[in-house]
Amino acid sequence: MNFGRKLKMVLEIKELRHKQFANMLGIPTSTLEGYLNSGKQPDFEVLVKIASMVIEFVYQKVNYIPLGFAECS
């Protein structure tokens, strides 16, 4: 699976539109679409921002405790 397909999965999971994600990364929407569709690769700075967002998302999901779970233990 190439980078663009993996990045599309991130957008779908986080339920973000291209424009929102591009703004979060501080890049033009056209640049993001180049990553998604044209096989272009982000520079190191943008890649670190993407990785940080993914790590934060996973951390939030892993540390999620449903209501009432603590009382059951």
C-alpha cells in the first residue's frame, strides 16, 4: 500500500475533509491532494506533523475507557 492510500485511510478514520487536514498541516489543499493522488511524498516536517496526529489519535483510542467500565472492575 502506498503513502497516498495510507493517508486516505487516516482522513477517513479521523473523518476529516481534505481542506481541514491541509489547514492542520499548514499546507495548500493542492499539495495534500498531490500526496493522496499523484504519488508525491511530503517533506520531513509535514511527515512529522502527520505522524504526530496519527500517534495522538491512536493514544486517545487506546486510553479510552467506556463509562461504567471502572465500576465493573
